[in-house]
Amino acid sequence: MIQSTHLAIDLGAESGRALLGTFNGEVLDIIEIHRFQTGILNLSGGRHWNIYRFYEEILFAIGKARQISKNPLTTIGIDTWGVDYAIVNEDGFISGLPFSYRDNRTINTVEAVSRIVDLRRIYDLTGVQILPFNTLFQLFAAKNGSPNTLAKGSSLLFIPDILNYFLTGIKTTEFTFATTSQLFNPMKMTWENELLALAGIESTDMQQIVQPCTIIGRLNKTSTNQNSFAETLVIAPATHDTASSIAAIPATGSDWAYISTGTWALVGVETKKPIINDLTFRYNITNEGGIEGFRLLKNMMGLWLLQGCRKVWDENKYTYEMLMLMAKEAPQFSYYINPDHTSFFNPPDMPEAIMNYCRVTGQQPPNNKAAMIRGILECLALKTRVILEQISEATSVQINKIYITGGGINNMLLCKFIADATGLPVIPTFVESTAMGNLLGQLIACSKIKNLDEGRALLRKHMDTLVYFPENNDVWNTAFEKFKEITNKEFSQ
């Protein structure tokens, strides 16, 4: 097989990276060639994404790939976080910078929508957990006051769609991303007109849904000004980052769960079809698309809590490595929080939000940074157990091991805590699993590999043998009961 070169662009809420993959038919060699900050742009009282800067960073990465590689760039694929969208007017320009899902415009939107339509109806149509930042609720908020709304002749494009449009001039939406929007019906496998009407948009505003691992088109010359990219294909891998991340788990069988870690932690299992029932609704479990089949999962707040603490404490002074060493020596189970409480969504001062949660729930707040960080990690592990028990109950799936992907695999303390809390072995995979899954999608699209099973077998060659085995079951079981007792005391701020 002739060697091929593929560029994966993976945009996260905190940073973006470009990985160059070279495939010779048997081995996929991967190197990082570019990394940059993404981050939210605060502008005119709103929180936005500077999509134009992202595009410039992508063009820089494409140029760098050409400099590094001895071969022409075969394909490029982009994945990003879910739900957020951009609007392109009839002249082909963006109507204002896209809002971030952390913008405050969706506060109280779920309650407002529930007065119009039963939330169970929305869940039954989409199989997506009810979250205020889902695209449906963002559009409802836009219809009722935000300036970034759809005018006649406009198109709604999600974040990866708009970047692909910049690169090719072609408008599409890829299946895995569509499933995050709460506008897609997974039983009909198309946009749900009832919810489009609720959001105040027409079906003609939406794009054709393409399957993951689809060729969108050729990289246009206006993007690169170089003829050397004339044959480069732009691919829709799994454009939702979690779908790409899970695609890169080199597992076999069906008795495993996954945790995709980053700003968010996504805990779930793979399924052939969406599962929508009373228990999945009660537990607010979501169905999202994968490269093959679906992923039944639940979002929980992830490393965002650590990021928030470091931001207040001085990120340069307190590195993640330093904080983990401090936390390792701190007393265990000094306090309990629900990581998904609304007070932690976007507070101006994360440590203060944590201490206030403790005060309101009758606990002694942590008295130093080490105790605060250890408590965050312990509670993330305990919340993981809650979610896995809910998924098992709702599906009767027997989970015997956990694969963990993303930045959290470098946090050895968190991995160990998850094993101890759940009583299951935890197997770390890859820090850059999302970009690696993106590359697998590109290889499938251009017929370099046949399917996901072949891609996962390819990645098993890169796996370490490290496994975190559970210990201290009695101690963690006692802590789990205390965690449930305290976090069931709901309150608002």
C-alpha cells in the first residue's frame, strides 16, 4: 500500500491540537504538529467562540503538515465539542460569532420550554438528556431575545460544519454531531420537525446529514492558495469529539464501559440502537451517535472543576502535577460535592463555590488546596459509580471493566480513585484518543481500513499494559453511601 498522510484537527473547549498521521497499511504513526488555545471570548456581555481564529489555526496546521510530510496531504478531518452552532446568512457570511454553551442566555430556558411542551416528550423524540445548553434550548433562547437568530435564507451549521464549509464551500452536518443537538430523532434518523418548530427554525435551515467517515469535498484553493493541496480531501470523521474519542478505544467484546475525560467527563457504553425508556429518562441518560451504532452515556462535570481552581489560584504557580502530589498526601473524604451541581457550571470563583456548597450542605469546607483537590477527584470517582449503576439498571448491561481516554489518563490519582470507587479495573488508553479516532474515521473514509474493528486492532499496537485495580472496597463503599446522602440534598444558589 502506498503511504498516505492524514491531518486530524481536534478542537476542545480549552485547547486545540493538530495531529499528523502517516499510514503504511500496517502501522499508523502519529505526531502532534500544532497546539493552540481555544477558550471563550467574552464580548458585549456574551460568551462566544472566535471561529475565525480557529480557522486561521487550522490553516496554519495544514501548512505545517505540508512542510513536515514527505507526501501530499491525503485527507483532513475536524472534530469539536458538541451542541454549539453558527449561522451563515444567504450571502455566505457568519451572522455574529457563535455563542458558547457556557453563555448565560440559556438560564431558566429548560423551565420555559417545559411550560410549552412536556420534557418527557422531548426526550422520547430525541433520546438526549435534558441539558440547558443543548442546541434546542440555545435556539429557543435565541428566538426569545438573543441577536444570533436565523433570518430567511440562512443556514444553521454546527462548529465543525462551519469550519468544513470554510475549507470546502460545502454545507453538511455529520450524524454524530447531529445527535448532540436535541433536534435529531434517532428512531427516524432525521431532523425532528416538531422540535425544529419549537426552536423557531425551518427544516430548510438545517443541512443534509451525512454518516461519519464521509468525504465532504476537496480542500478549496481559496483556503490554502497552494496547488499542492488540490487533491486533499476534507472528511467528516465522527465530528463530535466524544464519538471520535470512543472510536479510538482498542477494546474487544461488549462488557466494558468508557470514560472520556477532559473539561467534561462522559461515562457510558456502546449500543447498537438507541435505548429510550423510563429509567433512561429518569436518570437523564443520553443517546449519541458513534461511528458504528450508538453510545449510551451521561455527561458529568470533569476536569473543569480543577481548571476553575487553578484559574483562581494562578495556573502558572500550581501545575496539575503539583496539585496531584499535594492531593495524594491530603486526608481522604474530607467533604463531598455533586460535581454536576449548577453552582459549578461557570462560577467566577470555583474554590469559593465548592466551599459554599459545603457550608449549605452542613459540611466543613476544605481548609487547604490539597484537601480541595483531593475532594474533587474523589467525588468525580464516586459520581462515576452513580452513573455506571444507573446505566446498568436501565440497560441490564454487565460492566466488567472501564476504559478511560483523554487528558484524565495522565491523572493517576483520578484513575486509581475511579477503580476503587467502582470496584472495577480501569484501563487507560490514549491522551489524544479523540484525534486518533478522528484519524481512524479518515482512514475508513478513503478505504485504507475496512471498519472500526480493524481500526481498533490497529491502535492496540500502541497500547500500554497499565491497569488500575480496585482496592479498599469497604472504605469506598462507606464513602459512597455518605456521598449519596449529602449530594441528594439539592439546593440552589
